[in-house]
Amino acid sequence: MNRKVTVVGGAGNVGATVARAVAHKELADVVIIDIAETKAAGIALDIYQSCPVAGSSAKVVGFGATDDGFAHTANSDVVVITSGVPRKPGMSRDDLLAVNHDIMKSVTAQIVKYSPNTIIVPVANPLDAMSQAVYRLSGFPRQRVIGMAGVLDSARMRTFVAMELGVSVNDVNCFVLGGHGDTMVPLPRLSTVAGIPLTELVAMGTLSQAKLDEICTRTANGGAEITKLVGTSAWYAPGESAAAMVEAILKDQKRIMPCSVFLQGEYGINDLFVGVPVKLGAGGVEEIIQINLTESEKAALLKSAGAVKELVDVIKV
């Protein structure tokens, strides 16, 4: 294959999930980079050996996070950054700020050196602040740095709605905007089951307002719930979400996905990474979709953006 996707931090749970999904879907050859060099090689070999079973001819290799290792990533079409310290029980995304910012500094320098034309998909938390750090450090245009957040948050909300109503997740579509944290903004008015807005289902009596509120709260705390149950951050849903973004880019699908992107006036927000719906294609972010929000939705989005700005100001990006 000619296309190449690099997963930095690929020996970790999230990174390995991304690498496996990209390889099994035969989207591109995959290079795994990790500070755990031996593990990176082993994870890569394991995924590579699973490709014949999956019916994929993708190649998968793994190297340490050294200059020699990054040399193998040269001319990557997409680089997914999953590097970072995972959350432990009781730890917020904000606690990870300083340590993961330092990791972004070293990783981004290598990405720019070897793949100056790539598209970067940051996944490390705190997501929006780390995306902004990568954007500033890389010097890339805003179309080529796209944080993975809304795809995951929307998938969690879809799951909770489907569980509550006893319907297929394939018939549920949900939009979650804002920062990837406790202040995220689920939008029931624009979330649907077979095209019927959740707010309409409440009016019909199919779904109670209390249950809808519970779903929105559970969505906002979705990551913390997994961390409490498992003892570390989630990986299957985040990994698959990042892989879905990679697929949209490599296949030029023009999919509308909620992603964390650098806003310059859209939604009344300036110079800040916040989750909003965008069109993803070969150029990365090809359009930022501006939805008409109610006053309460707008206020919630601005509040969420304010929480992101607090983190961004701490690391001065």
C-alpha cells in the first residue's frame, strides 16, 4: 500500500486499538511509535499477524520513540497522537495538563520534521488543550490539526440513548459539542432516533425529561465512568473513534463529524480549540458547520469554551 498512518503511543491501549482498526480496514500501512520500543515492535507484529485473518494486506511495523524510529514515519498521510499519561481513578483530565504538554512538544517536533504535509489527530487529554498545543507547535494550518473528541462523546450518547429506548444504535444520531470534559454540551434538540428529535420523544412521552437529563449527564461523565470501572482510561471507543476520523480523511468521505478544531470567530469563539461539527475529507477540516443554537445552547457552549481557555492559558498556547 502507498498510504501510511503513524500512531504515536501505539503500544498503549488506545494507540493499539487505532493501529489495529486502520490495518484491519486496510486503510493504510501502519507505523507504531512508542517509548516502549520492544513493546511497540511486539504489538505491531501481533497486529500484522492478525491481518491475514482479517483479510487485509496492510503492513504494520513498530519502533521506539527515537529519531531513528521516527524516520520510519516519513511522509505519513495521517499521524494519530495517543501518547500521554492515562487517567487513574480520581484523576481529572486537567491533572494531566503539564506532563502531557511536555510529551506533545517532543512528539510534534518529530512529526513536523519527517511528515511536514501530514494531518495530525491528537487524542491525548486534556484533548482540546493538547490539540491547541500541537497546532501552535507544528505551525500547521488549522485544517490539518483535528482533535478527536466529539466522535467519541457522540458515540457514548448514542449508546446510552439506545440502551434506554431499546433500539439499535444504528438508528440513533447524537451531537455533542464543546470541550472534551465535564462541560461538554450534548444537544438533545439535534439528536435523533430514526430522524425523530429526542426532545420530540420527550413530548410524546416515549422518553422522560428526567431520563434525557440523566443521559446527558452520563455522556459528560462517560470517560470518568469507564476509569472508575476499569482503573484506567477507556481505549476501545476512543481508538475506534480516531480510526473513523482517519478513514474519513483517507477515503475523502466528506463526513460530518464533531471534532475539536481551532475556531476563529465561528460560534462567537476566537483562537481556541472547541468541539463543533466539521466536514472531514482529504484536506482535513474542509468546512466548519455552523448550527443555529438556542440561547441556552449557545451559553453552554461558551461556558465549555471558557473551561478550555483556562487550560490553554496555563500552558500558554
